[in-house]
Amino acid sequence: MSGILLRGGQIVDPSQNIHRVGNLLIREGKIARIEISPHPASPSSGLSLGGDPSQIAVYDVSGSIILPGLIDLHTHLRDPGDPEKETIATGTAAAAAGGYTTILCMANTDPVNDSAKVTRTILDRCNRSAKVKVHPVGAITRGLAGKELADLDGMREGGIVAISDDGETVANADLLYRAMKWAASSHTLVISHCEDPDLSRNRPIHQGESALNLGIDGASPLAESLMVERDILLAEATGAWLHLAHISTAAAVNLIRRAKERGLSISAEATPHHLLLKDEDILTAAKERQGLFRVAPPLRSRFDVAALKKGLREGTIDMIATDHAPHLEQEKNLPFSSAKPGMIGLDIALPLCYQLVDEQKNSNFTFSQLVERMAATPGKRLGPILGQSSLGTLKVGAPADIAVFDPRPEWVIDSNHFFSRSKNTPFVGRKVQGRITMTFVDGKLAYQRMQK
Ligand code: DOR
């Protein structure tokens, strides 16, 4: 076969302002041609196949949406170190099943990715078993201990694209300043986990009604906003490209908005769980399921969630990232304060976030904007670091990293269907609409949903 034709789908590519029915042709791993139908009602009419039809594998995707493969700047693959939770093979299978074609994997592995050796190990394993494109994130400090800088140059040569102590906050401003200086001169993204360690230590829940109800000490939103403002000021002073991970509070959204108004090159992400869940949801869960709701930073108040959604709509929150964080059942099935923080997200992020589109119909959050936040904007942030100008787009000539999403089926999230090795998410049992049916990476089928 000399090509693949996706026929009759709704093509959604915010980077080209396309939202029309048409055909998309893949050749030699790249997007070769897009034909927009002059007759949206009968998509196949008026379009030619382009080339010898017998040499082309044709997929009829009418009724489905063809979109650029999703890009996630925040995943934990637990490889090396925790194969019972996840491996590069299982985590990237979950990514492909969720429509992701490029992901960044965080450094809190075992051993920590703080040296060129570990970076190379990760990339070697990716070459052998990854189903999607993976770029490692290196640690900022050795062992994530916050005491001395990791081998930044070695890791950059080894292949990292970003540095982060994610899971931990770098408390020492001088170390972070030096890391940002280095990052600015070596075109590396700095991904910040913003939780003041003193304000958040032993406070695993948002400071509010739910904390009071459960009798657990809660962390103030200040724990996040103090660090967000510090890191913005450090980025301003050093010229570093700063990306703020898992933003959860209204106060932080305001600070980011102001920093952007000053023209700073910063970006910010929110997770599906911080956008779709509130701290009070913990109380509605059965006691033995409450640990599933523990994440760092914690789920916040209604007020914070509303501010986060507004930030997402207006673009202050540039993108959605999963913070896919696999844990074992026995680490989550514990009283809230003893459970490990984190939930998985790669398999289900798009159908979950599709609910934001429904929910916000009146306030104009369109599917196209959702694709922008999950593919185009992360692509724009990562593109310059990789030297790729067409990441997260369906532009002709771009690598054929593509997802096909059928927006019609209604279904209930079932952990038996996860490709991730872990099952820790409170979204199991939630009714959602729409699912990924195919994912292509460099024009090769990385995932195809089995027909029942
Ligand atoms: O909830 C979280 N879990 N937040 C993080 O920042 C780290 C992650 C993990 O690695 O489990």
C-alpha cells in the first residue's frame, strides 16, 4: 500500500482554522493532502482519491472527527523502576488508545532521571517498546532532593527536552534560578510543580469544607500561588521558558494572566481532574474509594474550578495535560491521608474533556478549542525545542500524527478496558460520550479500536 486515506471525516485542525468534512491522505508517514468537501452533506462527492486507488488503504471515518494527535507534556511512565504500576510499553499503549501521539515523561522514576545514563536507558526502552513518541524530562536536582543541580548538560545531550522535579517543588530559589539560567541558554523547557513545601506538608487536601468534614488539615491555595509567582519572577529574571504544571487555583490563574499581559513567555496546564472534580466530590465517594481522589496539588473548590475553566476558555491556561500518575490498588485503597497522590488519565482524557465542550456550549468552548488545548498549543510549546514547526497540526508535509474520535457513542468508563497497567482513577463508572477509534503515529496505525 502506498498510502492511507481517511475518508469523509470532520477534519478539525485549529492551526489552519479547518473544521469541515473532508478526506485526508497519508503517504510515507506524512500528511500528503487534505481535501475539503464542497458538499458537507455528502462528503465523498466532489473528492478524488489522489493516486492509484488500489494502492491505498481506505478507512471510512464518516461521522467521526479527524484531529491532530494529542500531545501531553505531563505523564509519569514509572519506567525504570515500577513495572507493576506502568512500563513504557503499557503507558504508551494507554497514550495511543487515548489519541496521544507525543508525550513527555517525568523524571520521578527509580532511579530518578537525573543523569545522561538514565535518560539514555529511557530512550533505548522507548525505541524498543513505545507506541507513541516519548520525550524524557530530566530532574532539576539530583535525586529530586532539592540540594544540588542534576547533570543538566549530560541529560540534554542524552535527549531530554525539559527539566522538572515534578512531584516535588524546588524550594531553594537559588538552585531554581541557576537551573533556569541554564535552561534559557540551552533551549530547554522548565516545568514547575508549584506547591510550597512548608504550606502543603501533611496537608493532602484543599483547605475547605471537605477538609473540615474529614478532619484532615488542608492546604491553602497560597501554597500554589506563592510558588507560581516566585517562578514567574525567576523566569522573568532569567529568560527561561517556564511551563507551570497542574494549575489548580483561581489565584494562580490570575497571576498567570497578569504575567502574560506583561509579555512573558510562560505557559500553563490544567489536568482533566482539576477541571472536572471538586474537593467536595471526595465526600460523596464511599470511604474506601476516597483515596482515589488524592492528587497533588489537591482538588480545589467550586470557585477555583470555575476560574480554571474560564482560564482554559480564554487561553490563560494554555493546555490540558493528564499528569497520568499510575499507582497500585493497595496504595490508593487507603484512608485519604495515607493514599499516594495521583491518578491515571491517558486512556480517557479526551472523552472526559469532551464534557467541557458540552457543558460550555453557551460560553463558546468549542471542540476546536479543545483540540487546540490538547494538541496545537502543546505542539507549539514543544516544537521549537525539537526544531519542528508543525507539531500538533494537520498541515500538509507534517508527520502523520493523527487521532480519529467518534463523538457519538455513550459509554461508561470501565477499568477493564484500560491499556494502562494501573487503574487508579475516580472516573471509573462515569458516563462519557465519544471515543478514540484510531491513532496514527508517523502514518502507522498505533491503535485501532476493536469492533464489537
Ligand atoms: O498527584 C500527583 N502524582 N502529582 C504529582 O505531581 C506527582 C504524581 C506522581 O508521580 O504520582
